[in-house]
Amino acid sequence: MANSSITVLEGVLIGLIGLYFVRIIITYVISQYYFAQNLCPDSSGYYTPKISVIKSIWGLDDYALDNFRSFCEQDYPNDYEIVFCVENRTDPAIPLISKVISEYPERDIRLIFSDPEDRRRFGKIKNMIAGLMESKYEVIMFSDSDVHAPKTFIRKSVRCFNNPKTGLAFNPPLAEGAEDWTAAMLNMAVNENTINLALLYFFIKGFGAVGTTMTIRKKVIDEIGGLDQFGRQVTDDIPLARAIYKKGYGIHLLKEPARIYHPHDNFGEWWQHMVRWMVMIRRYKPCIVYLAFLTDLPFLLSILYLSISENTLFGLCLVCGVLFFRLGFSSLINLTFVRDKKFLKFIWAVPVMDLLKLPLFIHACFTNNIVWRGRKMRVNRDGSVS
């Protein structure tokens, strides 16, 4: 009886590992096909409307000054403004923003403050609302503080708005530049998620968005009832994109990435970051979390197979094969999308991250408490925070 149960378990483990291989190969192929398409129907490379870039700021990121400067040095043939939105008047980013304003007098750059006493809104969305109220132009780009923009970033991100059916366009985040292994693990997680995003948008257009950089029209924001309805949501991107999609507008995952230079991290911050992501997704789309869990533990499952199987040689081959595939896949993602020269230095962190996925999943499934930029909060069933 015991041998029969072990045989069944071995079969289940082999099946789950095989399912992972199939999912990853299909996902990668679809992502390549997706990004090779014209992602914005009726788009024109010559469409360059006036645009307001709203940067929500909370604290100081690595390379913050370079990130801010990159938006001031855009090759863009029309007017654009940059609105830095800060809640705390003692925020350490303020001197850098002031420096950027003085360095680029020819640019329309402003620093504004949201109301720290406003309890109807929270964190990033509070600054987004404040920036929107102060903006001058119809097309709005919401961009996180840690995004570094190449010179054609705005041009490539807005051209699909030549199509009036476009409601929201967002750039897939890609992270690079790790100087320690915990930063490398976060960067790998961000980058591997890129092909998952392509898979989702190949089949499910209205799933949501990733808020690293999102472009939208004021008209569309007005049509969905404004941003205030999301003021206490733990994240702005998923509920915003869903509301826009319900109004009949298109949501587009763009080819142009939003690049993030993330050199340093520590294990505690990495853990909090990963748990926050999983808790947020669980609140909005729980099936995605559970499906990803079942099909994303090949290395751990291969070790479990080795520990219970009498066929030690096959078990060792399975572990080595899975490890080889995982290292190769992570390298392929880096080569295809990121091309980070520092990646190979920390490739050994791939199996470490894989072994940590199970405790991360368990933690994220049994807690509603998260930490965002040092602020502790509880995520309610409807996605709001308290």
C-alpha cells in the first residue's frame, strides 16, 4: 500500500514538472509572437501629442537623480511637462527634484505636494490624483519614481493613442544592475514576469495592468468616474485597467519596457516585496496565484521526487535536468529582454529563489498584512487598505 502511494506521488510530481516545462515553453513562444506584433492597431510613429508626465515620489530610489534626468532629456517633438508629486515635505527626494528643475530651465517641470492629512486616499494613488489635478495636457503618463527612460521612451509609449479606442497603455517593467544576490532575485522575478504578462494579454485583454508606467487620457479617466474611487485600493493599476476595459476601451501591453536599475536589496526587503505582490494579486485574481504555484515549483518538486524515489539515478538526473532548464530559461529571458551584463554573476541565485517560493506562497496565503516603503498596512477583501 505504501509503495503504491509513493508510486502515485512520483507520477504526480513528474506530471507537475512536465506541466511547468510545457507552460514555460508555450509562454515564451507566445511572448515572442506577442511582442513581434503591432501592439497598437492604427498607431502612428508620428503621433506625438502634448503630454503630462506625473511622477509619484515617496522616498529615495537608487539612481534617483539619473532617473529624474532621463525624463528631462527626451527626444520628443512636442510639448511635455513633468509633474513631481510628493506627500511629505521632508521627503529626501525633494533636493534632487529641485536640482533637476534648476538643471533643465527649458523644461516645464514642477514640484507639487499632496495633502498628508487626506485619509480618503493612500500612498501612490494620492500623489497620482494630485498630479492629475495640476496637469495641463490631455494625455497623461503616470510613471514610478524608479523608472529610467531612454530618449525615445515617451515617443514610443504614446503613439498608440492615435487610435481613439485605446484606453490605457502600459510598459512591461524590466529590472537590471544587481550588485547583490537579493537584488538579483527581485530582478529575476520582475523579468520572468514579462513573458507571463504577454501570455495574459494574448488571451485576457482586461486582466489589469502593471503600474510602473501607464499612459491614459483624461477623457477616459473622467468616463470611468475619476481616480478617487481607487483612493484606498492597495494598488492603482489592476482596478484602473479593469474599469477602463469595462467601458469598452483597449488595454495595451507595449513593447517598449520601463527599465528599472535595482542594484541593492536585503533579504527582509526582498521578502516583503514578494509577499506584497502575491497578496495584491491574490486579492484581485486568486486563481492566478494558485495556478502559478502549482506550475512554478519544478526544482523543489524534483528534489522531493529524489527524496522519495527508489530510483536514485533517475531522481538525480531529474534534479540536474530541472536545474539546467531553470538556469537556461533565466539566461534566455535576460538575453531576450534585458541583456544585463551582471546577470551571470548571480545566476546561482535562481535555485535559491525557487526553493523560497513555497514558504513565500504559504506566507502570502495566510496573511493580509503587507509593507510598502516602510508603511505597514492590512489589505481587505475588496483590495482596500486599512
